[in-house]
Amino acid sequence: MGKLDGRVVIITGAARGQGEQEARLFVAEGARVVLGDVLDGPGEALAELGDGARYVHLDVRREADWEAAVRAAGEAFGTVDGLVNNAGILRFNELAATPLAEFQEVVQVNQVGTFLGMRAAVPELTAAGGGTVVNTASYAALSGMAYLTAYAASKAAVVGMTRVAAMELAGRGIRVNAMCPGAVDTPMARPERGPADTADASDTSTDSAPDLAAFYAKTVPLGRIGQPEEVARLALFLSCADSSYITGQPFVIDGGRLSGISLY
């Protein structure tokens, strides 16, 4: 038996990176998954996972897209009892040099998108008798990092909304938690691997892969960048009965980077 047998879960930003690995793992664990993204080609290709997967075009900033995604989930699978808010974007810039439009763009996807997703899913989760929400925040929400004003602000808001939602929804049998990944080996952290888009972050860094590997070896206690499969396993834990007494919590998954400063 799978840990998500009989569950129906919407995953945003599902066409690649963390979202793709979450979708693959959830299907393998018995879930039926609605894959939301703005990358239609990769999203439709991923839907070939089988009868337990459906792709929908979902721009998380748009209320109408959320309504359509929830409706599509109901039509395909009859209900919704899980949500993974994974879609996000990243922009590096100095505080004093950040244009308002850039700041608002990040907030619209990361913060507003998460809010709209929870708001759209709550009636369905309530009707299903309960369920789970997993929001994707960041370790940058819990510790300062230069050049990430917009990103850190939006992800700190995700942690705050997660706690409030957990308090409000506990009585309905809905658990809400947040993941706070560090650097993860996806197109967001390695821009040379794919183009930027509004569903999965772009990174303006021009560092080469070997330089990044050396950087993470030096700054992360476990000596490497994280893998999207590792974050997917955390999302699974927070979406299944293994975490049945956990709600309102931010879970850091960063290879130990927030533990402190290494002298070596």
C-alpha cells in the first residue's frame, strides 16, 4: 500500500524541479495528482505518468486559474484533499536597487499565489472531511541573506500564513505546514540548466556548476546542494498520516546551513 492511497492532491509548479519530483513520488505512493504549471509542454508530458495524473494550466497569481484547477480536480477525481503550493520565483537584487515592479512580481507569485491556493482549496478540503496543505517557504524566511529582499519577504509571509491557516483550519481536520528548503539542485539554483519562467524561479547568477559545487561544499555542513527528491520526501511526510499530529510548523531542509557558522 502507498502512503497516499486514495488521496487527490494539487501540486503547483509541477512541470519541473521540486514540483516534478513531488508529483512523481506522490503518484508512486498512490495519490491522484493534478499538475499545475504555466509550462504547458513539460506539464502535459509529465501527465503521462498515468491515469492518476492530470495537467492543468495554472498561473498561481490568477483567481480564475485556481478556480479552474480545483474544478478540474473534482471533474477528474471527484474531490481534493491535499495541496502542495510549490510554485515560486527568485530574483537577486540589492534592496536599494530593487524596482517596485520586481518586488511585486515576486510577491505575486510566492505570497499571493500561496494565499490564493489555500483559499481555493479550503472549501474542497473541508468537504472531503479534512486534508493537508504543504506550503513552500525557504530558509531565507528564517535567516537574512543579502540580495534577497523580495524573495525573503515573500517566503516569510508564507511561514506566517501557514501558522494562521493551521490555527483556523485545525477544527476542520486540515493540517497546514511549510517546508523551508535551502539551495536545491533545480533550474532555480542552476540557471544554466533551463530558461526562466514565472512558475519556477530564475536566478541571475552566472556562476558555473563547478563553482556552485565548491560553494555549497564550503557553506553547507553536509557538503553539497540539496536534491529535489529530498524535498519531495519531506512533502510526502507532511501530506500523509506519518505527520498526523503536526500542523503550523516550518520544516527546514537545508543540509544544516542554518545551524551556525563553520570554522573549517
